[in-house]
Amino acid sequence: MNEVFRLDFKVRDYECDLQGVVNNANYQHYLEHTRHEYLEHIGIDFAKLADEGTMLVVKRIEMDYQFPLRSRDHFRVDCRLERISPLRFGFVQNIVRLPDMKPIVAAKIIGTSINRQGRPFLPPEIDQAFSS
Amino acid sequence: MNEVFRLDFKVRDYECDLQGVVNNANYQHYLEHTRHEYLEHIGIDFAKLADEGTMLVVKRIEMDYQFPLRSRDHFRVDCRLERISPLRFGFVQNIVRLPDMKPIVAAKIIGTSINRQGRPFLPPEIDQAFSS
Amino acid sequence: MNEVFRLDFKVRDYECDLQGVVNNANYQHYLEHTRHEYLEHIGIDFAKLADEGTMLVVKRIEMDYQFPLRSRDHFRVDCRLERISPLRFGFVQNIVRLPDMKPIVAAKIIGTSINRQGRPFLPPEIDQAFSS
Amino acid sequence: MNEVFRLDFKVRDYECDLQGVVNNANYQHYLEHTRHEYLEHIGIDFAKLADEGTMLVVKRIEMDYQFPLRSRDHFRVDCRLERISPLRFGFVQNIVRLPDMKPIVAAKIIGTSINRQGRPFLPPEIDQAFSS
């Protein structure tokens, strides 16, 4: 449970807005992509689950913006899973610029798992993967 | 078949990039949204079709960029359908700035309809809607 | 200060992801666009300020996801400004589906104003607009 | 001039839409990012040029969509520069899926270079880089 997963990125120019820095919403994309890569790493396929009717959904997100990323910046996003309750899990995530490790964003995401009807539903494979 | 459908928009700041103008890819979003609104207008539900396994897909797009849109600009996107063959249809689309009608983008999009297996498939309701 | 600004939208299909609902990051776009329209409404031009070197920046965002929006949904985003300190301001924002007013997202955004060097800087026109 | 530049990517889930495949506009993002990386590779900084008032702009884009990318797909985008005239340059670009090299998109992009006033303007460093 204490494993920290890390993924490295480089800013793409289209992710920057007219202030010349990465648009705020794009940090959510970086965080989401890192979570999905982490899930793949532990054997969970987000798209396949969606196709089968199990939705991993975000219930709450908190993000502290510490410093903006700019065109061409390299950065690292990490992801650490915390089981909060049988049906709630948290992801603690940080974005740091590379190579100087300057803090960019600190985030906490609370998620859950539902079925097509919107009811709480946790498939055994996720329950197991998130407990190991 | 000669009906021209029109939809008005306003630039959202997050659609602009570090050059201070709307990012090129976003014009494709404007064109797509206008096509989908046009389809809804003639009784075709893009998302419902996708859910049922019929995909309306773009095969080719040509876009001429005539002048850039900026923050706060108002603009109009139009859409005119041309049946090219039983399984191919074209959309002629233009974007003009409002209120001065300055040409922004001229585009031609060629689309077709396929099933989940990627094979050509045109449901009767689309065939009919596109023929009227 | 207690004025509530409201803006109505309709979901665009490209804003939905493979789960068939609006992608989480796009709600941040809706919130941002509403804030910028609110700023324009009270006489503040976000893009012009950026061009002149004054950046209105988000420091922290909290979002509770209550229910997802789907293709074609209509929705309303509101925005209420709260002055937190001379250099910090908060925006309380809600997204509700139309016409049934179902709660979709509840958000709180903390922002500040900086100059090109990243130092706190509040132009008098913003100070005045945010105090009235 | 005949050098072919290549960049490898992996599909991010947020780039897929409700059809379960990469949204059409995102291929433009992939193409643009690859062009900008190519420009960086030959010593041209797109964002710095924009900051100094020289805009490299797209005048025309043609894209043939051959097959869609899906969640988790790996793919390669290439970029080959062709000087069309003193002030016009073309980029021939292809997207292929990895590792099977299945053709995904074939594109041709025509660009030019303008100054802040929108007038044709080619800085010597670009002229030289594009001639070598």
C-alpha cells in the first residue's frame, strides 16, 4: 500500500494557455493519466472496466498550485494509494519539476467504484489489488 | 439537403494557447460540436448511436486557417451536408467572426458510418435523415 | 460582494470520455470560463491583464463531484466572490444540471494576483472591483 | 531537408471520447507536439518565438483518418519538412500504431511565419534552419 508510483512527462505547447503557462485543468489530466498508469501497473484496466460497466470515479479533488509549469518543462507525477474505507480510496499525488524537483502541485483525490446504475460496486479484482 | 445549420459560440480563454489565439485543434472541436448539434437537429443522436454500436466517423478533414480567433471573440460555425455516395457524406463548414463576418476557417469533412467491427453500416434512420 | 453570477452551458460530446460522461478535468474548464465571464461582467479582462503582465492565478481548488454530466445535458455554473484577505480571493462555485437543478459539482477556488516575476501584485482596478 | 523526425507516444485515457477511441481533434495535438519537438531538435523554440512576436502558424491542414487509436495504444508520429516557397513550408506527417505499424493518420500541414501585425515575416534563424 505504501508503494509510490512515478511517471515522467514533458509539457506540450498546446497544454499552455494565454498566460504562457500550463492551464490549470491540464494538471488534472496529468494526475489522472498517472493514476491510470498506476492502475495498469497493478493489473487494473480502467477502459476495460468502463466497458464492462464498472466505473472508477473521482468523488473529491483538492489541488494546491505551488508553481506553474511552462513550455518544454520536464516534470514527474507520483501517486500513492491509501485505502480509506471498503468503498473509498485516496490517491496522494505530487507534481515536481525536473530536474530541480521544484514543487508544482500537491493533490489529494478521493475515489470510489460504482456500477452502471451509479450504485457502489467494487469488483473483487480491485478489492484485492487495492489491499495488497 | 441544402439547408445550412448555424451555431454561435464565444471563445473560452482555456481554448487559447501561448500564442494568445485559439489553438488550432480547438477549431476542430467547434466544427465537431456544430455537426453533432446539426445531427441532433435532424433527429440523430450521436452518443446514443455510439452506445448502440454505430459509429459516425470522420475519414478526412481539410481545414484552411484564414484568421485566428482571440479571447472573448464571438463567432458562428455553419454546417451543410452533402451526400457523396450511399456510404459517404460530406460536411462543408465555415467559421466566421461575429459581428464582422470575417472568415476564420473554411473546412470540408468527409465522414462515414461503421459498426463495432469497423465495417460500413448505415442505419435506415441516418440514411433517411441524410436523404431528405 | 454577495452577487451570484450565473452562466448556462450545454455539454459538447468531445468533453465526454470513454466512460460516457464529462471528463473530470472539463468541469474545471467550465468553472474557469464562468469565473472569466464574471470578471468580464465586473470590468476585468483576464487576457488583457495577462498581456500586461498581471496574472490572476489559482492557488487552491477543491471540487466535490456529486453526479456526472452526460452528452447533451444542459447545466448552469454559478460564481460568488469572497474577499479572503487583501491579496487572496475565493470563488464559491456550483454546477447544477438543468432543468432539474440536480447538483453536479460543488467547488471552492482560492486565487491571487501576481506580476511577471511571480510576486504578489494587485492592480487598483481589481482591488476596487473586488471590494465593491 | 529529407530528415524524418519521429516521436513515440502512448494514448492517455482522457484523450478518448464517448466512442471509446481517441477524439479526432487530439490527433492534431499529437501532430503539433511532434512538429514543435522537431523544431526544438533543429534549434527553433516555438514558445520563445511567440514571446518575441514571431508566430509560426498553420495555414492549411489535411488529415486522412485511417484507423482509430484506443486506450493504452502506443503510437509513433513522424514529421518531414518540405520548403514550398520562401515563406511557406510543408510538414508531411504520419501516425502509425506500435508495434504493428498500422497506419492511423496521414497528414499534410502547410505553415508560414508572421509577425505580431499578421504580416509575413521569417527570422533568419528559421530561414537557415529550414534550408539546411
